[in-house]
Amino acid sequence: MNPSQPAPAASASARRSILVTGATGNVGREVVRALRARGVPVRACDRDPARARRALGDDVEVAPLDFARPATFGPALVGVRALFLMRPPAVANVRDTLLPLVDAAAAGGVEHVVFLSVAGADTNRWIPHHAVEAHLRAGRVAWTLLRPGFFAQNLGDAYRRDIVEDDRLYVPAGDGAAAFVDVRDVAEVAALAFAAPDAHRGRAWTLTGPAAVTFAEAAATLTATLARPIAYVPASALGYARHLRRRAMPLAQIAVQTVLHVGLRFGQGAPVDPTLARLLERPPRTLGDYVRDHADLWRRPP
């Protein structure tokens, strides 16, 4: 090209935003960060835009979107070329929430949906993610499925209160292990899928950490990092469900969380998949990396 000639304008597709659902949660926030680090236009959505701005900063474009209010879908999707879709834990009925959003995205000209699914969703029909995967496969929009296993960030989220208040990990996993994966690595793969869609369209990636870790080993890592004893207390399925109910967790979420943890007893979370390292072209973060990077989450106030 003649240097004296102006560079061609970026394509309309390249200028359009990527809409990130769940933008104030663990995964969505990291996806926003990873995309912005690449200079990709991002629109974060949340039921409460003010909350999203507080979490993400005023320099991030925010749009209101409520999965239970389809009237919010169209405005949020205007000018969007791709969608990062995730299921909030409180949303059990995907047929009236996530599936209509996928259809609205298709009608609005969205070219690519990256869906945060879960390991095993292709074969476990009782998992809500299964219906979303099937809907994407049957639709006309290009898709990529991310199927992570157990998140390392569960230690700082679902398990945090038990660790801080009771110095224990309390789950019905028995002696089972999980190949804990770091949300930051999963978000990096999502950003790669949007940056190079041709290499990711129509693909389902199982994403795990580099090693299977028992909850007793996780407790030992916490103990060493925090310099106070953290115990792993194996729960019964019923005892765990009651524990979550006392924490006012919705029944549907209790059922999913209990079944997923019980599955660890039978090795469902232990297999280590090499895909994440191959996609990132580096070793994935370990559970120890996450604990050391976020040790303040479990510190007790003086």
C-alpha cells in the first residue's frame, strides 16, 4: 500500500462491541479485563448499571440487561458483534431467560456467542447448561463452548465464609479431587476466542487446571499461606444441603451445587485436560497461585 494513502477504515464488524453478561461476577469481570487489555470495545451488562460502574469503573460502557426481562435484550444488543454468555447461579430456568437472549442476539446480527458452560454439560441433561449448548448448536449463530471444571475462585466465593468464620472447607466431596481452574485463565481463552474466532467457532473446550487437588490438599495450601490451621471437613450430601439452606441459598442452586460436589467422590472432577495449556501457550495457573495471589480474602479482621 502506498504510504501516502490513508489506511483502510476498520470493518464495521471490528468496530462493534462485545457484550459481556455477568460482568460484575468472577468470570465476567475477568473477561472484561482481558478484552480491554487487547483494546477490544466492550459493553458490560448487569441488572443494575450503577453496580456495574462501581465494580468496573466509569470508563467501561455499561448497559442494563435483566435475564428475566426480555425487553432489556434488544437495547443491550444494539451495535454488538459478539456475546459472552454465562448463566448466573440463581437462574435455573434457562428456557425463559438465556435461550431468548440467544435468539435476540441472532435476530440482532450478533456473529459469535462464547458460552461459559461447565464440564460434563454435553452428557448431563439435568445441568441447565445442557439446554443452552443444545440451543446454540441448533441455531444459526456461530458459537464456542467453554467447559471449565471447578473454579479455584470457589475458595474465595462459595467457600469463603466457611474458611473465614469456621477455619474449614465443608463440602460433600469425600476424598475426591478437582482439577481446579483459575477464572483468569478461562477469561483469557474467551478473549482469544473473540480475537481469533475462526480458530474457535464450533469448538467445545474443556478447561482444567494443571493438577487434580483434593480438598484436604486445598486446606493444607490455605493453612500454609494464611499461617493458621484450615481443616477439610467432609460433609454428607444432606448435611451440606442443610448448610446451604441455612445460608438462604435458593433450592435449585442447592441441588446443583450438592450434586456437583458429590460427583467429585466418583472422580468426575479429577481428569486433567491439556487444552488450556495448549490454547494459552503456557502452563495454567495452579490452585496455589490463586491462594497466594488472593490471601487477603481469607484474612480475619484484627
